[in-house]
Amino acid sequence: AGSRASIQTALRTLLAVPWPSQRDVRSALQLLAVLQWVLSFLLLGTVSLLLLIYLLFTSLWLVPVLYLAWIIFDWDTPEKGGRRLPCLRRWTVWKHFRDYFPVKLVKTHDLSPSHNYIIGSHPHGILCVGAFCNFITGSTGFEELFPGIRSFLTTLAGNFRLPVFREYLMSGGERCLPCPARVGLPRAPLLPSSARSAQGQGVRGRGLIPLRETREGWCSWEQAGQGWAFLVPSFSFGENDLFRQVVFEEGSWMRSIQRRFQKMMGFAPCLFYGRGLTSSQSRGFLPYSRPITTVVGEPVAVPKVENPSRELVDRYHELYIRALLKLFDENKTKYGLSESDELHIL
């Protein structure tokens, strides 16, 4: 009798505990979706590399050897668009990822499937959340908004040198940044974004985007005969609100280390923090849940020129900058900024 009473008491206590609501379950799924993405982005490549090195000194040494041979054989695949897996782009987890912030894609002009496009994604932010969610996953309806357009996201070639992580990137539609002579766009948007803009260049409401000093790096691609494409500006409002960044003053020794690292590796390391896993009030490595609205602007028509002059490149580069500034000014008050907020182009 005592045992039955204990069990009954335990059951009543258990039933008295409030069950998680649907809202709590959705919040947990959203947090887990963002957690797996951040961990994949920050750790997957490094952990996989260390694991393969460890396996070299075990009886499973043939596994890393075969994988290294595969990477050598597959070296150029990232420059050719990778190996997209549509099922991965439609993965349900990306809907939870989208809803965590949430992320929204806004179309202002049609993009004809008869042209190639290079969509400039600004600002870069810390982890390019807006660009990833809108152009890699299908969660915000890019293919429905722009029918007939196949999207890819360009990133640094160094990301495709990390084992396993390279396969993860390519399956979603990411490709490395190729040189102008090797560009061949299959009517697909490419989305270059300067890694320097993640180095303390963006703060809430006011952005510093290094476009003028990098025009040789990306404005000449679309002029090349093989890579002819129209230019399309896009701006992700809210991208700079996801993390808090430690910004080092110009002339400081930490800033000089960032500059040197950027010259060697193509990107600069930066210190940042977001919210913790258990509470939005604690500090951690997860982004804050702030709304992101990516607005895709009007295409800038670019003529097909085999050997463009510097003057021609500069002309269309300035046209692109004007289109980006116009896009920002026309939409900033709609998506959380004030009339006094400005976008500065370096």
C-alpha cells in the first residue's frame, strides 16, 4: 500500500508539472537549428582536420589517405559550383533557423533568367546570416521570388581546404572565389561580400563598406568575356545587430595583427560575442535574435566587353555604388533605421 501511494503521489506530481507549450517547443527547435549552424561554421572543419590527423597514426590510417587523394582529385570542384543537394537546401531545420531571427527576403525588381547576375551582399556581418539564409537555403523563397534563377554563394577559397567542411559548403551551393579568367556563370547569382567589412567596419545603423578599394577584386569579373553578368545590389538590414564586436583602434597592435593575418589568409580574425545557450541575457557565441530583412535591388546592366578599360570598370563600379546607396536610403526607415542613419562606402 505504501508503495502504491508513493507511485500515485509521484504520478500526481508529474502531471502537475506544466508541459512545454508549442511556443516553447518552437523556440527550442529554433535555438538548436542556430546552434548546429554556428558549430558547423566554426568547428566542423577544424575538428575534422584534427580527427584525420589522429587517424593517420592508428590502424585506420587508410581513411585519411583516401580522403586526401579525393580532395586532390576534387580540387577544382568548388570553382565549378560544387555539388548541390536540393534536399539539403530544403532541410526543415532551415525554417527553424529562419524563424529564430526571423529572416525575410524582399524583392524590388524582376531578374530575367536570360541574364547572369552578380548580387552584392552587404553588409558582410560576422557570419553572413542574411546571405546564407536567403541564398543558400530555400527557407525564404528565393527560387519562388526569382523563378529560373539558380543561386550560389561565393566565399574564400580557404574554406574549401578544410576537410568535410568543404563538402558541407558545396552541398548547399557555395563556391570559392575564382579569378576573373576562370569565371563561368551558368545564369546564377554569385554573392561576393568583402571579408574586411566584418573587421569592425559595421555598427548598428551606420555601415562602412570597402567597395571602392576592392573594385579590381570583384567589379572586373562581370566584364570578362566568360563571366559577363549584370550587377545587383542587396542589403541585409539588421545583419550588424546579431553580434557585439570588439573593435580595435587604428594603429593599435591588435589591428596590425588583423591586417597582417588578412594579407596572408585573405580574411581578418575578429573578436565578437553574442548570447548564451541558456539565456539571451548571458554572453556566448550564438547570434542575438534580431530581425534581418534582405532587400534585393535593381540590376545594373553591364555590357559584354572582352577587354574592358580601367575607365569602363570604374564607371560601372560607381553605378553599382549609387544603386546600393539608393537601395539603402529608400528602405532604411522601413526596416528599423532612422532617416539620419548613413551608409559610407570606402
